[in-house]
Amino acid sequence: MNITAAYPGGNIRVLSMEGDTVHLAPDLRTTPEDWFYWSFCVEGAQGRTIRFDFDDHCYLSYWGPAVSHDNRSWNWLGGWHTNCVNTAGTWFTYTFGPDEDRVYFCHDLNYQPERFLDFARQIGLNVETLCLSEKGNPVPMVRIGNEGPVLLTTSRHHCCESTGTYLMEGILREFAKQPPKGFQIIAIPFVDYDGVVAGDQGKSRAPHDHNRDYIETPVWLSTAAIMELAKREDIRWALDLHAPWHRGHEHDHCYILRTEENDSPLREIFSHMLEGETRAHAEAFPFWHNFVFDHYWPNPGSFVYHFSHQPGVDLAMTIETTYAGHYGYQTTQSSLVELGACIARVLRSMYGKV
């Protein structure tokens, strides 16, 4: 049996292997605090039942790990009631079928750039380059529409937070079907592109992460490029898509991070309308207007703080979307994409009223 993280998004440290038990831990790399993202692939374990143990650290959702055979299509293994995941989220077991010679496991529904580029080609979106990353990789950007003020949307300021990119896919799919009238969409799906591909945590990256880099002298090339882009464009809305801590309380839901900067009537209107839209589309992961997480201390250097202080910006918002959901509502790739489509329909409806 071989355990590897040598693929896009891979991240694991194998601490020991004892018979049919493997002891594991996330690779924190440039993150100086404990974080929970991991992803690994098992080869050559056909017919065996293996226990994967994180040694008393809760690194699993209620639904256990996400499982894939191609690092692209993901499903949850199952919750504690299946007896393959413990309630504390510290270990899971997996029985490999006779033909399962390569199986991927991940903390969440991993979303890599290959999926986004294929999606863009399928629906005819032109992928531009925002800038080159620190490793010389093109950081993709998509524009829909060619005139008028701009709705700017971003994801993966924290590279492990995959849910936001599913939402962005839904937003772009909806606007591509019915292009906006009188405004444009600019979308940047992988702000920390190198981290997404490398399988980094991204959150609290040293010396500071991408979502603390909207400062006078940015550390990261992509955030500097976004700030330069904003000087050339008429940004009216700024929407940043994130995932929160990985389980418990507000982290099991989708919510808008309410701060002093975005506590406005427009946020309330958006929130009310999004609840109605998700109620009307049962296939979308649900959003409840009354579920609000108050975060009143300012974070100078964050995307939402920066854009909320820019002249002409009507509203800057952070939407946090749970990695896995909870026992009533489980995230899936399709339910997250449909939530993004709901967001797009609300934005289209609201834009003429702001």
C-alpha cells in the first residue's frame, strides 16, 4: 500500500503505519497555527480495510472524508451512523473494493483549477490572466459583459476553502446563460493559485495570508494585481467567497459575515432575497437570513474592509459557506453550484435598485 500527496491539492504527513492502521496529520507548511486541511491518495490497498487515524485531532466533518476516484468528483463517505467514522471526527475506516487500486480522500469537496478551466471552456467563457503568481503560474480571471460598472467576485484568498469556488461556478454559469445588462462581472476564482495547486492551508499563512494583504505594500502578487485592477474598473459590488472553521455552530451553515463595514440596508435586502431564492430552489444548499454571524472588529487588510472603504462601492460582502453542512443539510458539489446560481439571480435582481 502506498500513500501519496503528489497530485494537485495533495497534503498529508504519514506519521506511522502499523498493520491496518495509518496515523496521519495535515501538513501545515507555511501556516504557523494548527489547521485542518488534508488530502491524500491510497494506491494498492485492494481488499483491505484500513483505519486512518488523526490521533485525537478533529480533522473530519460529520460526514467523514470526501472520497473520489479521479480527484474531481467527490462524495462524502458517511457519518458516524455508518460505523466508519467516529463522532469526534478523529478517525475513519475504508474498505477498498477489489478494483479500487487508487482512491483519493480529502477533508472537503476539493476544487482544483482543472475543473474551473474545463467548466469555462464548456460554457464559452474566455479565461484571461490577472497576473503571474509567485511560481510563475497564470492566475485566471473571467469577465462577463463588456461595459458598465463591475461586480467583482473572488474566492480562495485562503486556498483550502473550496466551497467558494463552487459558488463562483454557479454565479458564472447563471450569468453566462443570461448575461447582465448594464454591468459586468469580473471573477477571480483562485486568489492564492499556487496554494490551491500545492494543497496548502492558506489560512494564517506567514507572514500574513492573502486576505490580510490589501495594504499599502502588498506581499502577494495576486492581491496587488486585484488592487490595481480596481483602480481601472468601476467596482460597485465586491463579493468575497469563503469557508469558515470546518464544523460546529455557525460553521455548519452558509452565512454573511456581518461587520461594521457591510452592516447596511443593502446587505439586509440581499440576505432576505437569497433566503427566498434558496427556498424556491430545493436543490441549492439553504441560506437563512436570520442566521448572521456578527464579526464587528475590523480587519484592516482584508478584501471586504478594503473595498468597503473604496469610493463608489455600494456593498462589500463576505459569504461564508460550510465545508460539509450538518446532519440536516449536507453539502454536495451540485448543491453548492446551485447556491451560487441563486446568488447570481439575486444580484441580477438587485443591481438595478442600488
